[in-house]
Amino acid sequence: MLNYVWTALIFLGIAAAVSVDITESAYNRFSNNVPLQTKITLLGEIELGEKVPAQISFEKSSLSKHFNQIIEKDLEVKTDLIFSDSTNGVAIIKVNSAMPKVLLDMAKVNGKEDDLMINISSFASTGENLYTAKLNFEEITFRKIKEVTNSAISFAETAVKIALGLIGIMAMWLGIMKIAEAAGVINILARGLRPVTKFLFPDVPHDHPAIGSIIMNVSANFLGLSNAATPFGLKAMEELDKLNENKGTATNAMCTFLAINTAGITMIPATAIAIRAAAGSAQPAIIIGTSLFASCCATIAGITAVKLFESLSSGKKTDGSSFSFAPLFKILKFVVPVVLAAVTLYFTGVLSYISVDFVKKTIELFSTIAIPLIIALFVGAGLYKKVKVYETFVEGAKEGFNIAVKIIPYLVAMLVAIGIFRAGGAMDWLIYAFTPLTDLVGMPAEALPMAIMRPLSGSGSLAIMAEIISTHGPDSFIGILVSTFFGATETTFYVLAVYFGSVNIKNTRHALPAGLIADVAGILAAVFIVKILFT
């Protein structure tokens, strides 16, 4: 399944890029080789071959006609002209975000992203230091294909940086995990959650090290400690692979674990809260309830989907008995009341009596002390149990280094495909295709790019969320909605690439469909709860 998705991302991205380039060439969007009449004020004397300070004035009517689109204001640019003779020369102008978008698009194609070269001809005086001239912007061709190339190279470098950046934190957390395991802390947690883990992972012995790593991973995600969740998750995959009799193919337990991860059940979406606070939100933590509701729905959908796929793929459970939904109903009996209680708190207005500053400070305090507290508790437990904490830590840290290096090829493959997909413009195709569906559920068109990008790229979805919040405001309906999207779902493709790559899994079976079902459920639940509470 992942092979087809990976291939589709690449070919859709390239196909979109080619179609855009053909269209732009056919309509000459950038007016290649078409001169633009303009006015120039020289701020120095003309000397051939030397830089002459100047100010170029572009009238909005001339720019609009030249590029065949509406330009809303006149443009004045200061630059240095270099004359080859008395009537011809060249200049490089600096572009910025205040300039028309078409100039920004042109600048990204050749050379530096903020430079745009122009050729000057028919330079003629109209008064003291005042001149008219015809300008030709540098020729723009294969814009999207060049963006695809640059994006593929850039994302490949990013993938390696991510993997290398994981080495330190992987070594630290797996070292701490090794101490907790030796001290018996993980076993205590596993015993306490045995009813849940037995249903979710019936093929994994309840005292197996994988259970402890899974618990720590899910707990870290739930508490918003994303920098701790990944090392625990990679360790869990390594332990699950030890039980795998068919190497290279994902087991039922692996698929279930990935479904839970891609659902991303979260109580404290710290990153989204921080972005909202930085944007000046009066209630940056208001999305805690909405994110918890939506991520719970995503988790329920992911677990249900993965269990259904297990039943459909084998018709029997691994012990030969018929598949039953009874354990799932037990989980729902616990989860549903919690979700309904959270919604009731919103409707009854109980949360309105809680100070926003108190919630914000509580979250900040928890985020600050959580990691040091976990380290201190685990190391303290190790000392109490007379574990050789230093030697044990180093042993676990070595495992972290090996795992971080192993995921590089898989991470490069996935991020390069996502980079090509984004840069080529295939995202616009998806938005166009899904707009009728999102209109049916009442999702604003402005939020659709965020919903589509979230499973693909964490940094991409973060940038889209920040842009939407800055445009519409953090406390607007759309601002709260996209913040909830970020807290309610995970970067499915990244998670699959990293986790499965760490144990060389090539056949991911039903992990990707289950993860995407969880994403869709999380998005729909977010739209549902935000519409109820904030419209």
C-alpha cells in the first residue's frame, strides 16, 4: 500500500508541475520578452560599467496590463543600474512580501529567492535626472519543475537533519527507558493497563518489553511531550519486531500501534497552544477540550478500522477464534462517557469559571517540569532498586543511536515524495477535488489546506495553521478549527516512514488505511465540536 501511495505522491506532483508549466507557457503568464514601459530617476551620474543608484517607478495600470492581472498599487524600487552603453543596461532588484505576488513567484525561479534581474533598453531623458525606459524581466520557464527539483533536494537534506537530530534525544530517552525497565517501573505501568493492552495487542505477552514502550509512547503523546514520544515509539517497534515471524511485513500489533499513533490522542496540544498565544489569543488553551474530543474520536475510529482490517485479512484472530467486537465495546464504554462529560462541561459553562491565566500557567508549568520530573523519578527508582544507573543508561543510549541512523533512508524517501507533491501543485488538485465534500460538512474552504496537509507534513501544516491564524485571528472560528486540527491528528506518512523504517518493514498491510481513517475521523470530529461550541 505504501509503495502505491509513495509512487502516487511523486507522479501527481510531477504531473501537476508539468501541467502548470505548460499552461503558463501557453498564456505567457510572466510576459517573457514583452517590454514594459517605465520611469526611472537616476540618483547619480552615468558611468559605463559602473553602478548608478536609481529609483524605478512602476505604475499599477502598466503592471496590471503587462501581467494580465490586477495590481492594486504603484511600485517604486531602488536599485543600482549598470549601463553597457548610453541606452542599455541591466539591474537586479530586491523583491519583498509587499510587492505583487507575480514578482515573488518570478524571483523564486532563478537564483536567489529575493533577486530579480531586469534588462533596460531605449533609455531616454525626459528631464533632469528623469528618464523613460523599456524593461524586460528575466525570462521565466519551467517554474514548477524547478521548484520540484529544489524541493526534492531540500527535503532530502531535511530528512537527514531530522534523523541526525534524533540521535541525541533518542540516546537520552532510551537510556532513561532502560533504567525504568531495570527498576521495574515499566512493569508496574504495564500491569495497571493490562486490560487495555490485552485487547489492543492480544498477540503480545503482557510482560513483554514492547508493552512498556507502547505505554510510554502513548502517555508522552497524550501529555504533549512529542520529543519523548518518538524515542519510545521507535523502541516499541523494535521490540514488536522481535515477535515478528515474517520479517519485513507488519504484524497486527504493529498496525494497531501505528493506528493509535496516527490518531494522536492528546490532552495538551502544546505546539498549537504556543502558536495561539504568540498570535495574541485571549484563550490560547481553549482548544484543549476540542482537541481531546476530536483526537478521542480519531483514536476510536483508528482502533475500530484496524480491528476490522485484521478480521477481513484473516477472518480469524491469531488464536483461531472468531473475531469479536466485545472488547471494543468495553473500551467504548469507558471512552464515550469521558468524551460526553467533556462536552457537557462546555455546554453547562463550567469551564467559563476557570481562569484562562490559571490554565495557561498550569500548562506552562507542566510543560516545564514534566521531562525533568520523569527523568528524576526513573533515575530515583533505579537508585532505590540498586540499579547501576550510569551503565544502564549508556547501554540504552547505544540502542538509540543505532535506531536513529537506521531510519534515514525511509525518512528521505517519504519526505522527498511529499516535497515533490507539495511543490508540484498537486495539493491544489486535492483541494479542488475535496471542496464539494467539505462544503457538505460545513468546513470552511480556508481550512481545507490545513486538513489535507496535516497527515503529510508537520512543518507544512504548522506553517499553514500559523498563516490562517494570522489572517483570521486565533480566536475566530477558523482559527480555533485549524488549531484543533493540529491537536487532533498526526503526520501519518511521517510516522509510518519513521516507525516502520526503524525495523525495515516494507509491507505495511492495513496500517496506512487505518491511519488515514483515523485522520478523517479526527478532522470531521473537530469540525463537529468546533461548530457546536463556537458558532
